[in-house]
Amino acid sequence: MERYKGPIMLVAALVLAGITTFALYSWMQKRKPAPIQKVTQEVLLPVVAAANDLHWGVKLSPENLDVIYLPEKSLPTGHFTSIEEIKDRVLKTNVVINEPILESKLAPEGSKAGLYGVIKDEKRAMSVKVDQVIGVAGFIYPGSNVDVLVTINQKNRGKGPISKIVLQDIPVLAAGTQMEVQEGGSVSVKVVTLEVTPEQSEKLAMAATKGKIRLALRRAGDAKIAATKGVTTSDLISRTVPKKRTPKKIGVVIKGSDVSIRSL
């Protein structure tokens, strides 16, 4: 047994050394720093944007514009990189702060500030005189849509006055001289400017001349056209007269000792 003692001790030492080496290797691997990942840096490019909330009809100037930086892959179509490119151009839509100014949001070059530069192609701006009643108690603002009603006297036809919707879903461009929405309550105005086609402008002119107009405010997003016949005075106060009942006639029939009553 003594002669095997040496080899056994040698094998045990080798096994112990192997275990120690493996444990040391595992510990070193855990302490090894993570590989450095390459970070791709995005390229940012200048884009002209609104420095504050701007309303349509405004002429752009360096005071109401700013330059922001956006990733190259996120650049919107029709953007501008320099304020000088769009100085004195006129907005035809509202924009909010930090919103990029795009070519599609601008009136043609040379357009003047105000209504002149924002009227759509083949449309006209036409103003009508209103009061607190006609103007829906002052709650008609630029950007809202209205129906135009007219009440006309038909004495020459012997039918009396009639009230009829003559125009529907007409955009409001301005209320008085105001071309932007005023928050926090109603605004008393004397004139409302509507955007109409040439044919609609003729109807509106005739309605304002021959009768009395009213404006009906439409719900936002409601573009449905209603088919109406109009209302006359007789339609307004028509009554149903009940039919007179004719009293029933009855008779008495006597047969011997039997007496009966029958309707005649």
C-alpha cells in the first residue's frame, strides 16, 4: 500500500490543480468587461418652425420663426432650412409652436396678409351684416361652418312668407375684423365673412337683398346636406279640426211581450 501512496497523492494534486484552474478561469471571465458597442450617431438637420402659435393670414417674419433640428430620416416633405427662404410669405393654415413650416401651409409667393392670401381656388370671400341674433349670440368664430337661412315674403304669390335654408356647410373666414378664434366667451360682431363659390355668392346676395337672413351654426365635422322644403306660415300654425260626430238614431221594436232597441 505504501508503494501506491505516491501516485495517489500525485493524481489528487493534479485533480485539485485542475479544479482550481477552472474556478479561476470562470471568475476571470465574469470580471471581463463587456464588449464596446458601436453607437450610430444620427445626423440632425435644420428645419424652420413656428416660434409660437400662428394663425392663418399672418405674414411670416424672423420674429415669429425659429430653427429646430430634426433627424434626417424624419424630415417632412416641403420643409425649409433657412428663415430667409420664407420671410414675408403668408400662412394659409394655423400652426402651433415648434411645428415645421411647410410649402403646403403657405399661400403663393407675393400673397398679401389677411384674407387675400388664404381664399381657396375658385372661391370668394363675401361678408354679410349680422347682429347678436343672426350671429348665434356671438358664438360664430373663424373656422366654424354655418347654414344660411332666408325668410322671404311671398305676397305676390299669395302664399305669405316662407323660410328656407339656401346655403349649407359654409366656412366662416372672419367674424368682424377677427380672423382667429377667441377663447373664453362670445364676441359681438356686426359682419361675418363667408367663403363661397360664385354661384353661392349670387344666392347670398339675393337672400340679403330680398329677405332677412339667419345663420345656423353647424357641429364640428358635420358636412351632411339636409334636404328641406321650407316652412310657410300655414305650416307653422296648421291645426287639425276634429270631425263632427253625427248623433245615432235609435228605435224601439215591440214584438208581443218583447221590447228591443236598435240603431237606425
